[in-house]
Amino acid sequence: DLAGPLLAGLFRMLFYKLTKDVYKYLQKCVESNKEFNLTLAVKSTTLTNGLKYSLATGNWGDQKKAMSSKAGVSQVLNRYTFASTLSHLRRTNTPIGRDGKIAKPRQLHNTHWGLVCPAETPEGQACGLVKNLALMCYITVGTPSEPIIDFMIQRNMEVLEEYEPLNNPNATKVFVNGVWVGVHSQPANLVNTIRSLRR
């Protein structure tokens, strides 16, 4: 998991805890016939302390359920040298037990070509389970593919739903992020147009 989804999951859990506390306080107010005070109901420390605890200790989850939470999620950034900092920022971890002598998860898959460094991995039990991204590899931010599909439709791409194979049997398939979206009768022109816009 990346930092965003991990923090989002933690925030969701803490916010749910906060709403439960507000609900309990409201119930008490109704039972004892007291006036509801929002400043007393919402404890600001619930979110703050929860996030601080997880980021400080690395135990990702509720403080009271420390045994069930994931350990070592957040770490102190290694600043010995510039190379060690780069290496630490690009580290990936396979979340399976270290004790078993299973070879398959430790080996690089064919799809890792150019993405994962084949040399940089620690010795011992974590060998092959802790990997590093290749030096030229980077993680892109996800963007919606609809604008690209709309652009290609304007450049004479036939949408898959409207395509009749008998009318145009020699058309070339068009894929966007691995999804077949349509066909085009002049693929070379389309590819050149998109490449010229990319640069």
C-alpha cells in the first residue's frame, strides 16, 4: 500500500471512533435531560493523538488494539548518505511471514523488468521479500482516461459498442490502459498525433 490509502484508512477508523463518541455523549444528554454541548461532544484529541501515535510508533491502527495492528508501517527516514535516502524512499515490502523457506515470493517476476532492482535486497530472512524500485522507475499519479477516449473519438475512432466487424474488418484495435475502447482504420496517424501531443 502507498502512503495515501494507508492514511485514509487510519483517518476513516479514527473518524468513525469520533462519531461513536459523539453518539454516546448525545445519548447521555438525552437520558440525563442535559443540554447538548458540541465542544464537549467532539474531542479534538481523538484524531490528533491517533494519527500522532501511528506515525510515531509505526503501529498502524487503534492504540488499544496494538496487537492486531500492522507494525513498522512508518519509519524514520534514513539520512546517512544521499544514496541511502534514495534507497529507503524506494523500498517495497512483501507482507508475508519471514520464517518459511518459500522461494516463489522471493523471486522477481517477468513483469518486474525495468521496475524492480534485481540486485538490491537484504541478506537473511528478508532476502527477496524486501525489494527496491529501479533507479529510473517512478510511480505516476492516477488520472482519468475519459478525456483521452473523447479525444480519440474526435479523431475518427469507432467506439467498440458501435463497431460492425463486417463493414471494417481490417480496423486496428485501440486500447487505453489495457482496456479495449474501440477501433481505428488509420492507426499510424492516430499514434503519431497522440505522440506529438505527449511531447
